[in-house]
Amino acid sequence: NTKITQSPRYLILGRANKSLECEQHLGHNAMYWYKQSAEKPPELMFLYNLKQLIRNETVPSRFIPECPDSSKLLLHISAVDPEDSAVYFCASSPRQISNERLFFGHGTKLSVL
Amino acid sequence: GDSVTQTEGLVTVTEGLPVKLNCTYQTTYLTIAFFWYVQYLNEAPQVLLRSSTDNKRTEHQGFHATLHKSSSSFHLQKSSAQLSDSALYYCALNTGYQNFYFGKGTSLTVIP
């Protein structure tokens, strides 16, 4: 799926700070960050609609999202914890208020040393 | 609250035989949509089926599912499993406002 691009694809961190990036080329209004830990379904972290933060689930404060424009999404991570090891998916959908499907990016696999 | 239940964590089926993955739900919302997502190893989830119409069968890539609001179910079925169907399958409920509730997933393995 090249319509939602995420970078980097793989990330290995100690206690460093890093940012994950996502860009969607679908013209969608809603963008999401999901965390998928091993053998678990995707769990919503943040939802933006037209650059506004709409939902902010119970996420450690070391995760800070940013939406510089309606097609881009960033996730800043500081002082990672081993429990943060997971795949982080960016997703989008046409509108926030709808029953439409989510389109997922290929994910960033974060491994915390 | 709203929830989705997939009863089987692991399903193994022989190639060519039928397969059924169960999905039931609880919700108080009236305008809802259901999805089956498939996730192949090291890939992102992708939608397999979607339905929001009661008692209407929806099909894609040989899989089919029918939303039954009377029994709160949206089971996934295929008449003849293929080796390439081996993957993780998630049932998901969208209650509108893009509130997605994913089931815990079913790992399907198709053996020769």
C-alpha cells in the first residue's frame, strides 16, 4: 500500500527520542495512530480530523502526536520503555463521522533495547 | 459497552475444506458497520469484507459474511480454504464517529 507511507519501517531504540512519520495520499480527513503489540489487535492511540486532535486514548505522556497538515501525521516518542515495543500503524479514513473502513499504512516496527 | 468477540484464537483447517470464523458483538448504536480485516505476516491489516445491511450477504475473494442483527453476529465463511488464506483475521465494529472495536483476532492456518 503506497497510498499511506510510513517511515522509518524499522526502529531500534535505547532511551533515545525519535519521531515516526506518516503521509497519506488519499485526500482523507481523518488520520490515526494505532499500536499493535505482539498477538494483539490494533489499539487506537490518537485520532485527528482535519488537523484537530479528536481522540486521545490513555497513552503514556512520552508519546506526543502532531498533525502539521491534513495529510501528515507525526508521533514523537521520548525515553521509550520496553513495553513500547510494537508495530505502530498510521491509518486514515475519508471522514471522522462515518462508518467507512480504515486504510492502514505498512507500519513502523519499534524494538526497544 | 461496545465490544466484539471472536471465540477462536487458533483455527486449523485442511485445504479444500470449509472454514468458519465466528464473530459476535455488543453495541447500543443503531447505525453500525462491520468489517473483517485480514493481516498477513509482517503486513498491515487490510479490509476483506464490509457490511452495514442486516441479513445481506457480502462476498469478496471467495469469503462471505452476513450481518445478522437478530443474533448480533457477523461470521466469516469460505467454502474451500486455500493455503494462501493462512493469516490473522480480525472482526471489527464501527459504531460511527469512526469508533472501531477490534476483536482479539483468529489465526487461521490452512494445511495441505
